Amino acid sequence: MKNLKKQAIPLARKEGLIIKEMPDELLVYDLEDDRAHCLNQTAAFVWQHCNGRTPPREIARLLGRDVNAKIDERIVWLALDQLADNNLLARQLTPPASFSGLNRRQMVRAMGLAAAVAVPVVTSIVAPRAAQAATCLAGGAACTSSAPCRSGLCQPANSTCA
């Protein structure tokens, strides 16, 4: 029974991440899979409180105190689902049956405008590796192959980008 309770306590993944706090969001760069995640205030609050000791119900209470509004525990479970989908939790959680399968649209319908304001959002993009992000060569630049040329064409006659 104690093991089941521990599984319902969220723990944020911290290793292999670069974390940058911004005024209204948290940026998390995952060094393992080169993904950048932008967490809105609600998602960031939930993630920062996933310490392996605080259950979702308590996170909802703390979030409510922070925003001075009553926060339904379903908002926290939605955030946890998004965090898990983006590999930002150290262990998988199994939500109670009453919270599983909940999406943002359903939550806003069920809880009204208060949910729309507090809905957690995690936006992610795949970041290019350093070699992929290298600046392309402009027309007329010296080249040995077409790959680095902005035009995608290295002219063999004069070894310059088209």
C-alpha cells in the first residue's frame, strides 16, 4: 500500500536539463533529446512542486494560494500528464480513474472560465543539433559541397554557393 501511495507522488526530472526562469514562464531544455519546453505559469508551478513528497491534491492547494483562487486537483493532473508526455517527470504516475483521459477542452467546459485561466500548457519544439543549426553560406561564399549553401547548390566551376 505504501508503494502505491509513493507512485502517486510526482517527482520532477532534473538531470540532463537546462532550466531558465522567465517572468511568466519556465524554459526547460532537455539535453538528452534536444527538445525545448516552455511551461506556462501553471505548468511551471506544478513542475517545481513535484519534489517526490507533495501529492497532487496539496500542489493544487498551494497553487490556489499562489493565484488566490480555488484550484481543482484536475488542473494539476492535466499538468502532470503534459509533463509526463514531455519526459519531464522522473517517474510515471497513474492518475485516479476520475482524472484519467481529461483534456484541456473538457476541463474548461467542466470548470468554466477559472479553468481557462489556470490551464497548464507545455509547448515543446525539437531543437536542431549544433551542426544542423550552423549558419548557411550566402551566394558567392566559398564551398566544397552544396550542403552548407543557403541555395543548396555549390557551383563546381568556381566552388562558390549559387
